[in-house]
Amino acid sequence: MPKDFSEKDKIKILLWCDRHCCLCGKPCGTDIEIAHIDSKGEDNLENAIPLCYDCHSEIGKYNKKHPRGNKYRPEELKTRRDQIYEEHTRHLVPPIHFEITQNIAINPRLNRTFPDVGFNLSHLGDSLPVKAKVEAKIILGEKDLGLIETKYGYYSGEAEWNLNPHTLIFGHFNVPKECADSTEDLKIEVRVTIIDQYDREHKYLPQCWTYVRKDNYWFIEPRSFTKWA
């Protein structure tokens, strides 16, 4: 049975919503409660929603024996909550640029030798430092080969990259030998997650690049080719 959220999680929740109700959106100050979306669920961030007194009462009113109107569903509450969180934290996320490339950033006239592939990630803003997690998948033909594994987990979402304002980080990795030997289409799809000053994650939409073997360059695709959790 749920007991209560940890003090660490409570602070995150109140910072993320700036003490606004995550249903009606009004500012609450101290008149705010952190409710469980699923009353039988876990005491974690995913199951938490900050609410004013009126909305906290409202979400529990629906009578299943007399089903008029529409009750608040868990996914609806989570989506509405995330909208409020985003409204009050998006100013903490600077403009970010990332790309797959064969060019070496310190000398644009030099190229990497395939199967060595380059990845550039840059913080383009003037304001706050952030952290980033990078997940990069390899797609050969119609086959999803999964995330790129490296010693420190830089491209599997395990490591957090430190990004100070106007910082450019250029990394690289080798694709598997089967990708280098194949003549099938080779794609690398990347998802970047930014972690702001309040420790909230902001997921960018995945972007995908296709390799042109004969000319040794990558072009960006307008859509995603794999499923992400």
C-alpha cells in the first residue's frame, strides 16, 4: 500500500510544477498536495501528481455505480501533469544540436575512415549548463541491431554528458563489421535526452541518418525507423 513520497521526490515534483496544480493549472503556494495517480501504485515520480485541494477531491469523485460523465483516467492525468511540468521547466533547456557525421569537427576538410563514425553534440545557448544522455541505434537493412555499446556507455543512454554553454563535444564509435561488409542500407538513429537543473528529463524526438557508402557521408531522414521505449 502507498505510504508517502520521499522528500527528494517531493522537492523535484514541486520544482517541476512550480507549485501549480497539474489539473487546473492554478498557482497554489503552500496549498498543494502530492497525490497518487493510482491509489494502489508505487510511491514514485511516475505515480505522483501535484494538485490543489479542489482537484485532489475531484479526481476521486467518480461513482462507478452511476457512470455519468467521464472519470479522470490515469494516462490522462499523467499527460496533463507532464504538460504542466513542461510549461514550468522548458526554459531550463537550451538549444541543442546533434548529428552523425564523417567530418572531423576540428578540421572540416578531413573525414573519418568508415567504419569509424563521428557524433557531434553541442550546447548552443548562453544560459544554464545541462546534462545529456545519448542513445544511438544501428539499423542494417530492415534489421534493428540495437544500441551502440561502448566501454563507458556513451551511446546506450548509460552515461551523462556534461554540456556547458557553447560546448561542442565530438565523439566517435565503430559500427560492427557486418555493417561495413554489407551492401544493405545502413542507418543510425539517435535519441538525446536533456537533464535540466531541476533533474527533469526532456526527450528530443529521435533523428535518423542514412550512410551513403560510395561518397562517405550521412544524410538526415525526416522520420524515425525504430520503436523507442
